Amino acid sequence: MPNGKVVKARVNFSDKIESVSITGDFFLYPEEKFGEIEKVFLGMSAAVDEKKLAEKVQKVITENGIQVFGAKAEDFTKAVIQAIEKGLIEATEGN
Amino acid sequence: MDDTQWRLVKLETRDAFMNMALDEAVSESVASGESMPTIRFYKWKPSAVSIGYFQSLKEEVDDNFAKEIGADIVRRRTGGGAVYHDNKGEITYSIIGQEKLFPKDLIESYKLICGWIINSLTLLDIEANFAPINDILVGGKKISGNAQTRRNGILLQHGTILYDLDVETMFRLLKVPKEKISDKMISDVKQRVTRVLDFKQVEEAELAQALVNGFTDGKNVYEEGWTAKELNRARELAQTKYATKEWNYMR
């Protein structure tokens, strides 16, 4: 899409998320608060309620006065879940 | 904004790290009151890729190919996407001023500054329009991309105006696998992106002058260079931040 923005994620995952890196071409202010969004996903296990998780992310966005353009709480959440699923698939294929 | 004095620093060419470092150094000097709000125009030598603050360098850029052709890669302070700054293909601008000089609403502030670019293109008989959040289109195709950050009460917006476009090099730098580059893809990009030369055969200097006129029209402007303090601070930032792996490979 010409104006479509992209969100991706990488996770370090054993039985729960040990680290997460969300990347993309979105805009977010203030930039320093981006870590607060990534923090939401730490310690998560694979079994998640995507909707509830997105709500949690949105709460962090609202409470921290964060403005995002080109991505929503749902996009960050989806990207992390996809990264977990990818990791699980790769781990399985590796065996 | 009527009686605001603007400093204009005309087209100069520097490397990617100094270009980004100057944006930060000047943000500091404007914040401290040592410098006036500033309009600057610049090119990048060597040609370079700049990536958005939140992007992953390795995902967006083929850094091996960049090294091969001697192109720099730098992470911006601003969000947004990866941009190829072809030394022969574009002019970049930065606007640095106190937040209070601009609309509080983000899209309105993009619209205001992009309006100066649209004015500049009008001077070249090119009819452009603003496409929120941050693009300028001519006939539905993108001719300018822009990115903004506000920190410490200072607004920094920078962006490029495409004069010419080397699609092949751009494709190789911006991680499109060679196997995937088909004629269709190249024509797809050409459908979505346009450049000044598609509309008018002008010298780059004419574009540069049109930009100066479009940006300064109606403003109280004086022409000046950087202070010694700004240059020294920029050199320090270029060396300790913008040229470092820690900064650029942060994500």
C-alpha cells in the first residue's frame, strides 16, 4: 500500500518472552516512551488472548500520553504474536 | 510567525553522519537561543540510506551492498521509513524551530511545512498536493517524503524532494532481493514514485533556488552559515553517535 506502514517484531522466547524488539516505519511520540510498549510483552507466555493484550498495549499508550501514527496497539500486538508463532515453528522444524 | 527571524543555510553537501548531527546540534543551539529558527538545504555525499528511528537496519538495508558501493547508512532521530539519498537524485531540507512556531496538531504542522515544498514545486509549474500524514504527491505519485520529531520544545522536520531517481540502486540497497526485481516491480515503483525531472527539465540548481523561494516566501529571512560551536558539536555528535554501530544497529 502506498501509505501503508509496517510493524514487525523479534522475540527471544523460551517458555516466555525474554526480550522483544518491535520495529517499523511508524511515527511515535515521545520516542523515549517506546520502551513502555515493548515492556508490555516481557514475561508473556505463548498462550495469549490477542484482544486482551492489545487492550493492555492501548492502556500503556493512553496512560503515557503516547501518540502513534502509522500503527495501532493491535498492530504491535499482532507483530509480537506472529514473531512468537514463527519462533515456535522454527524451533519445531529445527528438531 | 510573522516577525520571526529565520536563518537560511543554503545548499551544502556533507556525509550522512554530519547531516544528521547538524540537525541535532542546531536543535540544541535553537533551544538555547544561541541560534534563530533555521531552514537548511543539503545533499549527501557519499550517497546514503537513512532509516527511521524505529526501523531495523539489517531488515531494511543490504549493508553488504552499501559497503560495496561506498554508500553510508545512518539512523535518523525521526520515525518513518528507509530513504535512499542519491547524491545526484535529491535535495533534503530540515526545518528546526521552537514548537510554538508551528501548529500543535501533528498533521497540521506537517501540512504547513509541506505547503512550503508545494509552493516551491508550483514555482516550477509542478502541481503537487499534501497527502497526510507526511507525503507530497504529484498526480498520485510520491515526490517527497517527510519526517518530524519534537523534543525539548524544538520541532525538527526534514524530508527529501526527488529530482531524479536511480531505481536499480535503490532496490538493491533497500533490501529487495535481486530475484524479485522484475520489470513489473520496477514499473510498480515508477507508478508510485515520481521526480522533478518527470515534469520539467531543470538543472538541480534551479530546483534548489525554487526551494529557497518557496520556503522563505513571506518570511523574515537572513542568510548565514553555522556557528563554530554548532559545527564542533555536530562533529562530536557525528563521531560519537551517528557514525557508531551502537546507534545505527540499535534495532
